Amino acid sequence: MTRRLLAGLVAAGLLAALAPAVPAAAAIPEYATAEAGNPFADGWYADPDIAVYNNTYWVYPTTSKSYAEQTYLDAFSSTDLVTWTKHPNVLTTANVSWASYAVWAPAPIQRNGRYYLYFAANDIQNNSALGGIGVAVADNPAGPYRDALGKPLIGQYYNGAQPIDQDVFIDDDGQAYIYYGGHGHANVARLNADMTSIGTFPDGSTYKEITPSGYVEGPQMFKRNGKYYLMWSEGAWTGPDYSVSYAIANSPTGPFTRLDKVLAQDPAVAKGSGHNSVVNVPGTDTWYIFYHRRPLSETDGNHRQLAYDRMNFNADGTIQRVTMRVKDNFNDANALGWKTFGGSFSAVNGRYEAGSSLGGKALLDTNFGDLTYDADVTVTAGSGDAGLVFRATGAATGTDAYSGYYAGISPAGRVVLGRAANNWTQLGAANLTVAVGTTYHLRVTAVGSSLKVYVDDLATPRISVTDATYASGADGVRVFNAAAAFDNVAVGAPAGPGTNLAQGRPATGSTPCAASEGPEKAVNGSVAGGNSDKFCSSVAGAWLQVDLGATKSISRFEVAHAQAGGESAAYNTRAFTIAVSNDGTTWTQAVGVTNNTAANTTHPVSGVSGRYVRLTAGTPTQGADGAARIYELRVF
């Protein structure tokens, strides 16, 4: 990566010449997003840049405060992209004699056994002011970083580019480049091997303008399959039009012709999304885009948070548009992004646990209209109910103190759907055996006035009603006269039941545990037969393959694991992949899961198609049992 291209340097045999040996980063599963929730770090931050140092991912952001308060930089580190450790004050203006305020957009890189951090300071507006882009150095990724020059590395305007928003990239041949520029202009310059001085190009020039169409600020460079990708931010940083676009070139100096927008605000999720970096998990073709975004309810321009999502590529190397996903499995032991209204909530044991109360709720800052909302719900005590709030507005503390809908399950033997408006109107109910301490997968699908509630069985709704009172709002969880735990929360565009392309199709697989537990049982459209209605295989790397009959466009996969069929949760498949193929020979992985505990899993995808779908079990259960159990593989 050289910040992102360490793997490329290893392949080129250059890393040893540039820096001490750096171990490959710990294997990271192919997340669809920050599965433990965005924001992934606490506090107001922006402009994140990411590097991999010694098995650890390091994110260096701008402290998102007023200019006068931007006198320091913090960092966050993680070995798994789930749990993050804060490292405060890795660089402060006390260690940079010429910097006073507006310390922005740190860019990390390692070379010559040292760690470099490039930064902008003082927000200069002309060549008579002191400031620009500086470089600090440290012996440790956590700092303290100290000014390497006693002056800016780039302290003047060249080609109209304000010296801010720098990015540093080392190519496979060892040549380092710095990309930067505000005020609508972007430059690239060479860095000498000392990483603290500007070099020249073969033609004798120093700063080359590379401004693509639409460019505003925040350039980012990475390399993939021999191609150079320049990304940048467009729009106003305080506005909803802030976004990221990109270009591809055959040279690190371009020319860069704008291809498409990659990341933009989603009025259901967040606004002001931009100023990104990317990371490639070393040794893989798994990529993530790190960026900042502003919560929907925030009006202060500096109220920005750190987020990341999966970044996917098309077969021709172009980048698919990034979907900002809303998920939280609470594996990071926090509930960042959730706001509580009454009751007691805490993220512990990989779940979001709520004490018993008369209507305590916790909401995300979302504004979905049409949606599919999935979560695992466990009533842990009490005879009341617990479940999902959606399309909610005007939330306050109180039993029904919000306007919106709620779907819940109760040990009293029912699933219920209702409408709240500082009072309660029941819209539908159904009998359902609910045991205290047992986890149930609850899904709500709302499309216009159509509201459907599913419990475990995601093909047949328990409740289906029509109500057009509320069109959109926030999503969350709630308890009433019960304590509960919530897990694997996911909110997104409507999944609907749709058409299960796999149902009834020819299925093959590894050797089954018994003749009655063959692969056909996983595509029969049912989990109602208990232990006899599953595909079971004890073969290492057990696999299940379905022939859809023709190449199909695929929007999501669903898998019903052991618990969905009535077996112990300990038998739920822990690690598995799902791949697609047009010919049954060449496969492209679409889904990768390494830490599943749920009975039912849903995997939205984009830009995926194929005739054949293959599920491979990496770790068949939560324990030592070697039998993989798949009750249903659904393809939509």
C-alpha cells in the first residue's frame, strides 16, 4: 500500500530497500461496511487518512473544530477494523514552530524506518502568509511527531493551488509523490528519497497541475492492477453536495479525466460525505473507503464523523458507486451513533442491552422511508415486548413519546405492530411463541403504505397491513415492560421477499452427513422440517452450489443457519463465503463472513451477477463440531 500499497511494494521486491520489513496485516473479513457501526470512532473528526503499519491499521483525521481550536491531531488504531484505540495529540502545534491553527488533513507514510506525517496549517490565502504543507516525523506511529524542517515543505501557491489537503504516494519503482491542492486546483510534485524535500520531474519542472473536471480539494492517489486512481472531493465542505469523484490514468501524473462520482450524501443516512482515503487489505483485493460524513440532524459544519464502507470494482477496473450502509453488531463494545430516550442501554457482550422500562428507546440518526430493517431481538426478562421502531420523528422520553411505527415480540405469545403518536394504536398482531432468552430475527419491510413484519421466516410475513400515516423517519429499538438485547442491526433499501432465484433449482454439494440431508434441502424454500430440512456436510470446506439456470442479476443473498431450523445456536455457521460464476469454473467472491452467530443472515450486494452460486463453509459452527448446516440458501 505504501500507505495503501505495501502489498505492491512487496511484490516488486522494493519494500526491504525502503523500510524495515512490515508483517502482513491481520486477515480482515470482507465487510460490507463498518459492521460494528458508523461512526467507528467517537468525536467530531474529518479528512481521515489510513495506513497499515506492523499488522495495525492507523487512521489520522483532522480534529473537526473551529480553526482556532485545530491545534492538534489525534490518531486511531485497530488490528481488525472493528475495535479502535484512540491516540491523542500525536502532533500538536507546540512541536511545529510555524503552525498556529487550522491543522488539517494529515497524510501518513513510512520510509527509511521512520514514520512521516504530512499536514497543512494556518489556512494561508496568499503567498505573503506563513503556512502551508508541513512534514513531521516520529519513530512510532503514535508519535509524538515533530516538525522535520522548521518551515513549510510547500508554503506558496503554485498553479493556483492552495497548499492544503496533501496526499503522499510511493510508486512501485520507489518514487514518492505528493498530491495536494485547494481553491479548485490540484498539483503533483516529486518527493526526494529523504521525504522532506521536493524534487524535480525529468523535464525540469517542480509542480505539475493535474486538476480534473469538478475538482475542489482533497486528492487521494492509489494504484491497482497497474492503473493509477486519483480521487478528490467536489462541492462545498459544509453542504449536502460534498462528494467524491475519481479518474484513472496510466501514469502517476495523469492525465486524469473525471469518470464518475463514487460517494455522495444519502438523505436517509448522512450528508456532507467526502474527503476520503482508501485502504487495501494486504494480500487481497478487498478495499475500503474511509471518509467523513455529517449526521442528518446536525447543522454545525464542524460536526463530522469518521466512517468507512466497502469499495468494489467492476471487471474493467472502474469503481462501483459506494453505498453508505447502516449496520451495527456492537462487536466494538460501543453504541456510537445511537441516542437514547428513557430506559437504560449499554453495548456489552457484543449486543445492545436494554433494561426493563415502560417505553425506553434508542434511535439512529436516519431518515428512511421505504426500508428493510433487520435485527436479532432477545427478550431477556419480563412479559412485555421488545422490537424495532421505524419512521420515527419527534422522539422524547415517555412510553409512546414519538410519532412512528413499532414492531415487537412478547413472551406473552404474540408479535405486534402499531403506530405511536404520544398514544398507541395497534395495527396488527399475531400469535407467536416467544421464549425469554431465545433470539428471534425480526424484519420490518415498509414500502409506501405497505408494512410487513417477519419473525425468523423471511418469506412469509407474520403481519401485513396498510397504513400511510408516517412516510419516513428514524430507526431504532424499544422495550416495553421488558428487558431485551438487540444485535446485528441493519437498515437499508427494501429487500422485500422478492423472487428467490435459488428455490427449487438444481443443487450440488460436498458429501452430506446423511442421504436425507443433501443439498436439495437447502433450496426447497422451507425450514419447517426441523433437523430433517437441512443440507449437512462434515467435509472440511463443505460447499453448496446452486444452478440458477441462466446468468441473473443478484441484489442479495440470505442464509438460514442451524438455529433457524430449531437447532442450537452453537451450530450456526461461523465463517463462510458466497461466490458467483457464469461458467461454474471461474468464481468471484461476493460475500465473506468470518464471525457470524446469527440464525439468519442477509447479504445485500451490488453489481453482482452469475448463473452459479456457491456457499463454502470456512468454520462450520461456533465450537468444535465439524458439520456445516445450511437450512436455506436464498438468492434474490
